[in-house]
Amino acid sequence: MKFNLNADMAEGYGPWKMGDDDGLLDIIKSANIACGFHAGDHNIMGNVMRQATAQGVSIGAHPGFLDLHGFGRRQMHLSEAEIERLMAYQIGAALGMASLVDAKVTHVKVHGAMSNMACADAGMSAAISRAIVAVDKSLIMLSPALSELSNEGRKAGLTVADEVFADRTYMPDGQLTPRSRADSMIRDAKDSLAQCLSIFVEGKVRTVEGQMLDIPAQSICVHGDGPTALNLAKSVKEGMQAEGFELVTLPDVLA
């Protein structure tokens, strides 16, 4: 009866702020820290890592495509070797910053278009997994449930935590509904909580076409850049706890 609640964070850049990191750190138990390629910079990374650690929030590296203008949400078609280097470079940056601010990186969660592509591409997922293993095989892979990313992570010997989403809808094959569709996002707090409870209590999620799909889960994601993020995260936390679930860090939910 444990669950983890995570959010993508540190996604500003210089003086430009994205999301309410301070507010979310009061609610969540795991923070995915942008590594400077799709968002974030050295100052923001360090500050959010230090604050998360002080508040008992576990930390993960959140690498993505080198695409600041597109916020990492535009597809890029790269070789597997380049994917491995992109991953290793960004995880290394996260580990270095964590050492500087007396924090500890315990997981990796791939961002945006890189994650979406890898979820359906076993070769790309294998390259991502190889990079994580090469840098630190003890790192947890936080990846979408029912994805090739989770499958290849397990094949590579990584500890994998299955992630579901409080603010996104699902296709019949278990993939997230593309953001290009009007029904891709969940913005109502009651609908968001209902989806999370269905997943954790019944082990099922309703797809956009109405089917009930079996789905495993250890962690719930709320995207920190959205205007409804704080409200959804608070609703999910309080609603899950009201049903008897205990909110813990990602390492603790897998312990």
C-alpha cells in the first residue's frame, strides 16, 4: 500500500522560471532534475537538488534531447551510439552536481520526445539502458509502464520502477495519447485522482477508446510545467492517502 509521486523539475533556464518547484517539493517524494539539454542549467540544478534533499525528496536525473527551444518535445532521429552519449553526458552532469551539493541521485527518468520514442522502440531503449548501466548500474530506471523502455531496462539488469501519469490519458496499446490530440491531457483534479485510484486499487486504466487496460505501477508522475500541476499533485497525494496508501520516496517504494 505504498506509492511514489514524482514531478519533472528544475526546468527553468537562467532568469526564466518554469513551474512551481518550491510548491511541488512540499507535495511530491521524488524529483526528476533537468540536466541542461532540454531545460535547466547548473544553478537551477544545484539549487533544486539541495532543496529536495533537505525536504526528504529523492532525486533523479532527467535527460532528454538537446533541444532547449523545443523543450525536448520534438523528435530527433539519432544513432544508438549518440543516444548513449547523450544519456551518459547528462547523467554525469547530474551526478557531479549532486556530489557538490551533498545530494544523491537514485534514479533516471528520460524526458519528453526521447522517452516517447523509446517507449515504442526497443533498440533506442536498449541504448538508453546501456548508458545507464555504464554510468551507474545501481540507478533505478523510472519508465512508463507497458513500454519497451521498461522491458529493455529489465533486460539490461536495471531495477525498473513502472510509472503512470496523473495528467495524461492512455491509448489502447498502453502508450500515452499524443499531445497533438485534444484528449491527451487530464486537467481536472477529480479525473486525475480517479485515474490514479483505478490504477493502484484495480490495476487498470481506462483508455481514450473506453477499454480497461491492465497496468502495473509504483510511481505517479505530475508534469511540473503545467498550470494545473500543483493542484493535481495535491489532489492525488491527499486522495491516495485517504484510501490508505503511504507516500514514500522512489527507493522506498521498491524496497
